[in-house]
Amino acid sequence: MEIQIKVTPNANKNELIKTEAGYKARIQCPPVDGKANDALIKLLSKEFGVAKNSIEIIKGKTSRNKMVLIRDVD
């Protein structure tokens, strides 16, 4: 499944919020050296109950707006 996510780095806590347009993710990590992307993948893995290697950022690796592919979702 593909989902749209708007990421807010440097947040107070990690959380995923479902919206009408997709999802919003608040990530504690700064957007430096891919740390925020790694934290996003870890958060999505936990929320959707899939392995981290089943999640891929297919668009927007350096943007706040991302398209993410999640494989093996129940």
C-alpha cells in the first residue's frame, strides 16, 4: 500500500496521525543525514506491524512530503 505522509522533524514525541489527505508524522530526530527518515521508517514499522525492510520511501526523501510504500500489510 502507498501512503502520503507529511513529516514534522524536531517534534516533542514520535507520533503518527491519520488525516483526510493521508498521514502526518511527528518525529523527534532532526532532518540531518537521514536520521528523520530512519525514525519515520521505525515509527511506521511499529504502527503497521511490519518489518522495517518492508517500508520504502519512494518519493520525497529530502522533503517533508513523502510517498511511502508499505509491503506485507495485513
